[in-house]
Amino acid sequence: QVQLVESGGGLGQPGGSLRLSCAASGTFSSIDLMGWYRQAPGKQRELVARVTSVGSTDYADSVKGRFTISRDVAKNTVTLQMNSLKPEDTAVYYCNAASTWDYEFNYWGQGTQVTVSS
């Protein structure tokens, strides 16, 4: 069992920055993938960015060059630095921890609201 606790988010201005953090705790030996997904009103949840335990990253095209994901494997934390924010980044952001081979190992945080508006 894995518990994910998110922090950060809130209101950001267009062109501004916000930072999201997520800490994992519970009973597990390691986490293959940690990442962030988002869901805007009326839309499906989508991948924003994810990082493997060896530092390989994957980004949605819409955030490439603006968002940076990083991970501290020893501390079981993942951070999303969001720069050059756009109104279309407004969504609930969810932290995710998953395995690349055990599909039952797939956990979500409670979600944190990010609103980009002037």
C-alpha cells in the first residue's frame, strides 16, 4: 500500500511559475514510476510528466520546455516545476506511483488544484 501526499499548487498568473511536490509513504520496496497527471473540467485525466527510478522522463507535448519533473528516489518524492504557465494548465493535478510490470501497483494522490488566471 502506498500513500501519496501532494503539496503546492494554488493560483498562478499566466507566464508565472508554480511548484508541486509529492511524497510517497507506506509499504513498498521501490517505485518504478512517479509522475503527475491532470484533469480539467469536462476532460479526461491526462499524463503531464513522469520519471523512472533511473531518471528517464516523459512529458506531454503541451508542457515540454515549460515543466520539469524531478525525483528523489531515496526520499520517495517527486516534484513538478511549472514555468511559463498558461490558462490551459488549469486543472486538478494528481500524483501517481506505479509499477512497470505489476498493474495492481498503481496509486494516486488526492489531487491539488492549479488555477492559472490573471
